Amino acid sequence: MRKSSRLEIKAKIIKVRMPVEEIGLFNALVDGLPRYALTRTKEKKSGEVYLLATPFKVRELLEAIEGMKKHIRGLEVLGEVEGIPPF
């Protein structure tokens, strides 16, 4: 087996925004999805959450987020982030 000297990152990073008080519910809902994404918050006060998603489930993740908009007021998808966000 040959080791690769170069590390490849195979994930899509989606940025969303919502009221700060809704972040806990949002994280719980994403955690309940079948391994679609992990959530990370850079600054809780900003209400912005990064979703590290497997590229194979991005479409399903975005569909799930659309459904969550009925329950999480002010939830908006800001789009895909290029590169690695500074956590």
C-alpha cells in the first residue's frame, strides 16, 4: 500500500445563517440526518453556521434545509464556501 504525501479534502462547505437562538435546534436536526453533514459555528454571535457535507449528499442536505425553514425562522442558505473556513 502506497501512502499519499498530499492530503485531499473531499467535502462541500455550505454556509447558512439564522437567529442565534435557533442554532441549537438546527444542529440537532442536522445531526439527525443520516450522515449528510457536520455543523461548525465560527462565532455564535453572528448566527452563521458552516455545514461540512459529503459531496454525494449535498442535494439531499439542501432539500432537508428547505424543509427546516418551516420550523426555524430566519434560516437562509448563504451558499457554498470555497476553501477551508478558519475555525
